[in-house]
Amino acid sequence: MKGYRLLAILVLAAVIAACSTAENGEEQNRTTGTAASSRATVLLYQEQEAGTDSYPQRILVIPEYLRIDDGYPESDFTLLDRAARTVFSVSHEDRSILVVPDTTVDSRAPPWIHMELEQEVDTDAPQVAGTQPVHVRFIANTVVCHEAMVIPGLLEDAVDGLIEYEEILASRQQENLSNTPESLQSACFLTRYIYAPGRHLRQGLPIQEWDDAGYRRSLVDYREAEQVTSDLFRLPADYERFTLGEVSGP
């Protein structure tokens, strides 16, 4: 899956630290008990990284789960079990599932990082769902790190799921910070991915996001209460699982 690059950083950290272990069968069956179909909020984005063409990203949200994929059922995908606060990253090619459980860490930013937020209603932009977009700038140590156009109050449950997802990845990233290259550990990186995860989401549903490094994401469409098969929220039962943050025994 191409989107949400922080998960790739976490995977790399796990490999470097060699901190993975197989899951047991009882845990493997935890996410297979959904009904035959579900009504989901569907978010369709186009995302782009520096030096790449844009690619689709689909986000499906129901009360129990959040799924991120490339827009078709057979793609690799990431699944958030919202009740268990656990993220699963599924690779069909490797027939494997990386398990990223939540962790309790002190998420307060160090005193040398100063965060600011600037926002203003964009009166020139067209309304979305009857609401005027808000332009938000996220600043760390006087540097504008990340900008977004958001719609306050739109699809709040889906937004809550995305915040939960980013919080879990941030907690794991903080635990693996020693494995993150120092060249990445700028104030912008640390606030965006560790100390203030999802702060753009707390302002509303993003319809556009961008930064100076070449990242772009735009909302193409959204749908509420769309009927989808619950197979989309099931994990392959026969894939090997590895848990991020647990050291296997000798």
C-alpha cells in the first residue's frame, strides 16, 4: 500500500530492531466476527509523494474498524481495530500481517519544540456540505510544517477513527525513535508524527493537505452509509503475524 508513509517507517524500525514475534490463534480470530455486510463511510483521496505520480487511497470507516487501501478489494491494506486500538498491516505478497498495538508513552513535546497553529476561513473556496473550508497552518519552531484545508464538523466519526489511527502509530513511533534516522528528527517530523498526531484532523475533515517536501493529498469524493462487504474488515486467517514492539525469545 502506498499511503501513510509513517507505517513504513515503523516497519523499518521493527526490522532494524528485530523486535517481532508470531501471534497466537486466539488473537488471529479476533477480527473475523463481523456481519455479512456493513454500512461504511467511504473517503476517496488522491495522494502524492515527492517524485511520484499521484495514486488513489480509499478509507473505509465503520464503528468497529477503519481500513486504508488502494481502492480495490485485493490490494494490500491497513486495518485498525478501534476497540482493541491495534493496527494490522497486511501484505499479500509476503502473506504476512504486521501487528502494531497501542502503547502508553509520555507524548509531551520536549521544551525545545514550540508548536503554533494558524487558521482562517477561506471565503473564496466553494462550500462543502454547506460549510466554508478552513485553511490551517501547523508550525513548529517558526517553520510551517504542514498545511490543510478542512471542513469542521463533517463526518466526525470517520475523523475520530483517523485520529485513533494516527495516535497509535505515533505511540509506536515514539517507542522506536532511536531507530529513526536522526536526519528525519526535525521539529516538524516530531510534532507531526509523534507529539501532535492528527492535529489537522482535530480541526475537521481534510479536503486538501500539503507540505513543502512534495506531499499532497486531495479528497476526491466521500460517501456515507455505503453498503460494503464485511470481508473488507477481516484479516487473512492463514497469514503469519508479527508484532511490533515485542522481542521474540531465544
